[in-house]
Amino acid sequence: PPTLDYDFQPQWQDQYTVAYSDIVDRHAHVVAGQLFGHLHADNFRLPAPSARLQQPIFITGGVSPVFENNPSFRVWNHQGGELRDFTVYSANLRVDGPQDTLSFEEGYSALSGFGLESLAVSEWRTKVAVPLLDDDGVWRRYVSALWARDDAADEGVGASAEFRRKSACGIQHIRQRDFEECVRQSRR
């Protein structure tokens, strides 16, 4: 996806991110959604506030647990060309060795999991992205969804204030320079 990855490094060169964003913005009237994978984490990114497109970039988690994530996938609810909601299904892996069985269970839906009324950018911005830095409940829900693990906010990188700052900025800024400025500002 045209975003920063799990280490907050750009996936694409900046000129391609800008070109992609311009194309999507020009065709916002026909784009129903931006659906990506590859980052092995259940996530989303927001377009710039000036963008005409009112759908976030949605990034689904991975079924391979190579980054300590539990395997997950999304099932989308749509009506015609409008994305209405998604439900994430995940499987809890044992940490003590090979799995005898693997069972995917319903995890959360975007609307009920984050208290959204729709999948619009404005909902994600006001109810998730902006409060992420200060609201521990939103942070716990976000990090649990990120790796499909309930304990993710309590240990390791999920408990880091720096990771929290970078996550909040990474959601709102898909370009490296904007992200870095946001992180600098959030440290003040």
C-alpha cells in the first residue's frame, strides 16, 4: 500500500505515493474503497484532510504470523458499490509450538469495535485517529486489532509511548516527511 509499514518506513517511493493519491482523488466519485494487504497487520490510513476521497486506505492483516500477529482476514459488508462494514476473523496461535488445530473466530466489526457510524474518513479521524494518543481505551482496541491479539497493548512494542506516537502519526500521514513532522510535534 502507499503508506508507511510496521517500522514506519515508506512502502513506496514518495513520487509514486503522490501520483497514486492524485489519481484516487481525481476519481473519488467512482472509488468505493482502497483495499490492501501485505503489512501483516490489521490497519487503516487516512488521506490528507484536503482529499476528496472519503474512504480510508484499509489494510487487512495477514494469515501468516511472521510478525507475531495472529492470522486474520476480513469479510466485507457492502451494498452495491458502498462499503458498509467489515468483520475481522482471527485464530489464536499457541506460543509453545506447532498447532494441532486452527480455528478462526469472529473478532470485531469496524463499526461496533470502534464505535463508528460509517466507514467514512471523518468517523475514523474523530473516533480513532485523533483520540489514539490520549484515550487508553481506543489505544487498546487499536493495538488488539493491529495484531489480532488481546494482550498486544500490554507488552513489548505495544506498550511503548514512542510506538503509540508513531502509530497515531502514521495513520494520519502516509508521506514520510509529513509523518516525521507529526512525530516531532507530538513529542512537545
